[in-house]
Amino acid sequence: MPISQYGEGTDLVKAILTAPLYISVAWTLMISYQIFTQTAVTALISYINMIWPSAGSWISSRMDVLIFVYAFAWVFVLSSVIPSVILGKERSVLVQFFVCLALAFVAFETQNILITYGGGLNDHLFSLTPSFHNPILAVGYLLLPYIVMLIIDIRSRRKRKKDKEMETVTEAYLKDAAMAENKVK
């Protein structure tokens, strides 16, 4: 078996084995974020109301938009990262769409199922809710997907820069080698 085929098969096996893990983590983050986002946003609005009532009132009237934006942040991060990790850089747009659709559907329906049938799990999950009334924890929680996006962006920029530097060095080496070979002839 040629090495290139062995490597591709290994990558496929790795993707098949790691996909459930990544999807489980994504599911957990999306569900928790949907459950706790409203609490964190409400806590921040209450805090802003104490400091600056007119701004707090204005923000409060747009609370549904804020909750959507913050919930969307996790959906965006996870729907970008998870397919990339599972499918690699050479992924189909249709496959990425279905992975993202499945993540969004599972997150949406799981929240409804937890509310309807959760029982003890709901009690445990919702027991964490009061901690998000702390404005500092609420801000940290709401900033988390943006921090993840920033980290991913910085790492990818560094990797591109490093790859470009390596390409420049390789081109210079090949050019020098070609010139040296021409001198020998």
C-alpha cells in the first residue's frame, strides 16, 4: 500500500473516531450557551441599569437581539471549527452545511427536550444559573466565543506567516541550488 493512501486512510479513521467527540463538545457548549445566555445578558443589563439607567432601558428594549447575537456567536464558532476539524480544509460546502444544520437542530431541540423531560438534569443544569448573575462572570461567559474566534484567527495568521516564510526559504534554497548546478556544468 503506498504511503499516500495509508495517510489518507488514517485521516479518515481519525475523523470517524473523533467526530462524535467533537460533536458532543459542540452540542454541550451550544446547549449550555443557549440556556445561560439569557441569564448572563439579563444580569449585565441589570448592572448597566444601576450605573446608567437610560442606556440600561435602551439595551433592555433590545434584549432579544443581544441574546440572539451572543447565542449566534457560539453557533458560528462551533459551526466553523467543528466541520474544519472533522472534515479538514478540503471540505464540501454541502457537507459543512449539513453538519452545521445538524448542530443547530440538535441544539434547538435538545433545549426543548431538556425543558420538557429533563427532570434531575435540568435541576443540576439550572443550579448553575445564579452564578451568571455576577456581572464579571456574565461578561466573561458572553465574551468566551469571541475570545475563541480571536485565538483561532491569531493562530491561523501565525501559521500562514510561518508557511510563507518557509516557502520563501525553500524558493531561495532551490534557486541557489539551481545556480550552483549551472556553475558546475
